[in-house]
Amino acid sequence: MKSNIDIGLEACGSSGVWDICVDTEIQGDRLWIEIEHRLCSFRFEITQHYIKVLIDCINGDNLDDNQIGTFANTPVMLRKDTEFNDRFYLIIHTGNETVDCVIAGQDLIDFREAMKQVKDDLDT
């Protein structure tokens, strides 16, 4: 997908089957996150605040449904499962349409590690 916005890599992390990159607008302050897994890929706009919410949520510090970004003006949510302690859902829902990705077990451990690397890059 070709964009008219010049972007550069701000931070990245990789663990297991996850590759996570945060890109920044060269002439602005917008951020995007790309979350890639062997089975799915998400790219959506995010803010520094949403990055903190995402990290807090996957580390168990915030167990509510959390907006972590936007995709075409639609909220991107991260929801902790109420049945299994190590399962989360990454959800984009608009109208009657929903796309979600389950993050659980070893995938969650790897996702946390990749996000830790992203956070470390952003903190330096």
C-alpha cells in the first residue's frame, strides 16, 4: 500500500512469531504500529498514550477493554479474556463487522517480549 506520508522507523521488537514496528511521520507527530504474526498482520494509528495502555494491559496492569489505536477512524481494542488468564483479543469492530486476533499462551509470552523491546527502543 503506497502512502503519501513519509515515515521512518521509531522502534521495533521481535520475539517468536511476532514482529512489531512503530513508525513515525517524518514531518509530523503521527505514529503507526504494525503487528505481524505468521497468521495475521495489523497496521493502525497509535499514540504514545495508547502504547503505554497496550503495554500495561498485556502485563496485567489494566484489565479493562482498552482502546489502543484507530484504524480508519474505528477504535482498535485489546480485551483480556475473562475465562483464561493468558488470553487477549485484538479487536477491530465497526457496525456488524468484526476482525479479531487471539493472543494466548506462548504467543502472549512472545508478544510481551516484542512489546518490551519496542518500549525499550522508545525510551532511548
